[in-house]
Amino acid sequence: MTIYTSVKDYVKRHRNGLLISATIAGGSYFAGKYATSKIRSVQEKATADRLAKENLKRRFQQNQNDCVFTVLSLLPTLGDQILHQMNIEEGWAKLQETRKLEKIEAKLRKEREVAALLKEEQDALNQLQDTTSESVVMVEHESSDDKSEDKSEDKSEEDNKQEDGSDTSKPVEKPVEKHTEKHAEKPAEIESSVGSLATSFIVEEDIPLPAGILSKKEKNLLWDEIKTMSFTRTFTSIYSVTLLTILTHIQLNLLGRFTYIWSVSVLNKSEPTIRLQQEGAGPDIGFLDPQIERMFLSVSWWILHRGWKKLAARVQEAVDEIVSSVPIKGFLNYQDAERLIANLRRRIEYDADNKPISYRSFMLPDTEEEELEFIRGAGFDEEYPTEETSTISLRQLLDETKDFIDSPDFSQVLSSCLDEVFAIFDHHAFAKTLLPSHEPMGSSIKEISNAEALDLEQEKKVILANLLPTISRQAHLIIAGNEYLNAFAYIKELQAFSALIYTQYGDETSKA
């Protein structure tokens, strides 16, 4: 009892202090529990956000890789049509065949000329022999006549001598003069033979060309056709592949955005930590019918079968206007080539009022008739799926794609892509040939002589005909998708444009 009483008295005496201590201890305990729960909640939220961002980043990166592989799968369809319609190799084959036949014909002509020359020489030799034999006969005949005349003259002289007593006769040199005149006719006959030989060459040149050999006029026309077609095919390939790449990025990033939103909305029921940016969204937000998705992906059919032809017609007009004035045998340096490319790009990318043209008609069907043509051409004869099975319609996807194409961002992205691709084209087609080649210098500073400095400033000049094979070959490299297609992966403007499309969730969540 004594202990109990003492404790009771202690509590009564220190009641306020114990109450305060208990309150502080209890409050500290509950505050610690609350702080721990809040910290855990913040950590879980940060982890969820990090995982969501990593998931979004991983999805986005996968989407960009899908864009590259999708373009690679579509390039053969585009390339076959461009290379078939603009078959420059057929023109090159004709020129090579003509050159081969010309060499054969020149060899045969030379053999004919040698044979004709030998025949002329043989005829001249035979004629000379005949002339020499006739001259010998005539000389013998004249000698006998001279002898008889000498005898008669001697006899008459003797008679005169007897009569006059003086000798006045001298030998006659007339036959020798005749013999000299006969031999003097030989150079004149050889000259006439050479003259007739030269005339025969002129006649041979006037002979119609054998089959398979092009005339000079036909060659000039073929060279002009190769010149214009080389630029037209390469520039059409550059613009077509660039537009196809950007269109594919728009398509797949749009579909990727809807797929991501739909997956998040589905997980929203089982994972309370996953929320959309706006509350109240139903679980089926962003649901995309597979048929709508296939039809939207098939929109690239338009540029693959119709759009590139419209683009080629515009490029052809620019080439006819600018490149046709450059002679096929005219010399070009690097500055001339740069100026030529800049003029062509300006003529293609801007209208008569110097305003940027719209590329939408090249990339997408613009009217209902064209949309119907695309649907049938892509193999979709059935009607659109009803909107009851999909919260997103094909019309909505097409309209949003057109909005992105008409936006100022698209113009900036397209300009950056074209600059990058044309830089590669310029390097392969002109820089390697027209700029002086030097071994790469080391990291240290190196002094160069005045001659080397002058050589660095000088630029080579090459005739346009020698540049055409390299220019026409670039179309194959562009369509093959090697260096040109890889360049798109490093264009920051295209990546930013894709991210902008992929992360525009506001409209979709507000419509739920």
C-alpha cells in the first residue's frame, strides 16, 4: 500500500507535467506515423511518375524505330515506280551501244580505207608500169627514126660539103626532151589518185549510218533527255522520301498517342495510382478500332501511287525552266552547282508570289473523291466501321493529320529535313568531284605554303555531262534508304515534332 500511495501522491503532485509529456509523446508518435505515410506516398508517386515517364519514353522511342522500319518497307513500292517511269539507264545503254557500234564501224571504215588506199596505189603502180613500157617503145621508135634522119642528114651534109666545102651540122636533142616530158607526168597522176582517195572518204562520210548508231542530232536529243531526267528523278526521290518519312512519323505518333491513352485508361481501374491528366474519363477513352487503324495506316497509299506523280510534275517544270538552259558541255564549278541546286529548290518549294507551297495534296487525298479512290486503291471496299465500336473515326484522324501538315511547325521540320538530305546529295554529287581533295590534317596546327593555299582556294571545273552519272545514281541510293534515311534519325526538329504529336493528350481526355 505504501508504494501505491506514494505513486498516487506523485501523480497528483506532477499531474500537469505528466499530462504534457504524454501529449507530446503521443503527438510525436502520430506525427511520425503521418510523416512516414506521407513520405511513402510521395515516394510511391515519384516512383509511379518515373515509371510512367520511362514507359512513355520507351513507347515513344519504339514508335520512332517503327517509323524507320515502316518507311523502309514502303520504299520499294515508291522506288519501283520512280525508276520505271524515269528509266535513265535505258538512255545510258543506248549511248554505250552506239559508242560500241561506232568503234566497230570506225575499225571497219579504217580497214576499208586501207584497202582502198592499197588498191589506189596498186592501180597507180600498174598505170606507171604501163606508161613506162609505152615510153620505152616510143623512145626506141624515135631512136631508129633519128638514126635514119642522121644518115640522110649526113648524106646531105656531105653533098653540101662537096658543094659548099663547109660543115654546119649539129646533133638534134629533141627526143630527149620528149622522154623527160613523159616522166614528168608521174607526179600529176599520183596527185590525182590522192585527190580521188580524199573524195572517196568524203563520199563514205555521207553514207547513211548503220542500224543502231545514233546520228549527231539524235545524240544531242538523248543527252538533253538524260540531263533533265537525271535531275528530275533525283529531286523527285528526295522530296518523295522526305514527305513519306514525315507522314509516317505523323501517322504512327498519332496512333501511338491514342494507344497509350487507351492503355492508361484501362489500367486506371486496377491501378489507383495511374491517373489521366483530367479526371472523370471513362475506361474506353482513346479506343481505336483495328479496321480504322489499318485504314489510317494505308493513307500512305496516296503518296506512293498518286502524290509522287504530282510532285514529279512540279519538279519537271522546275528542271525544264532552270536546268535546260545549262549546256550539256558547259563547265561547272562547285559554286555553280550550289547555285543550281538553290535555284531548283526555290522554284519547287515556292510559288510565283514567293510563298511556300502546300504539300498536303502530295501527301493526303484532298477531296471526297480522292479519299474514295484511296480507300478502293488500298483494298478497303467495305464501309467505315461505325463509331459505336470506336471512339475515334477515320475522319478525325485525317483531319488532325491535315492540321499538322498545315501548321508552321511542319514547314520548319520539312525545311530542316530537306536541308539535311540535300547536304548529303551535294556531298556525293558535287563536293567529291568539284572540290579539291586533300588528306585530312592532324589535330595540331600546320603551316601551309602559298601554293597549297592557292590550291585550296581553287575549284575544279567539270562539264555537266560528266556529273550526270553521279546525279542519276543518287536516286538509287535515296530509295535504297542507306545514308539518306539514316539522316532523319538525327534531325532534332523531326524528333521534337514527333514528341509534340505524341504528347498532346488534352483533347482526347476532355472528350471522354
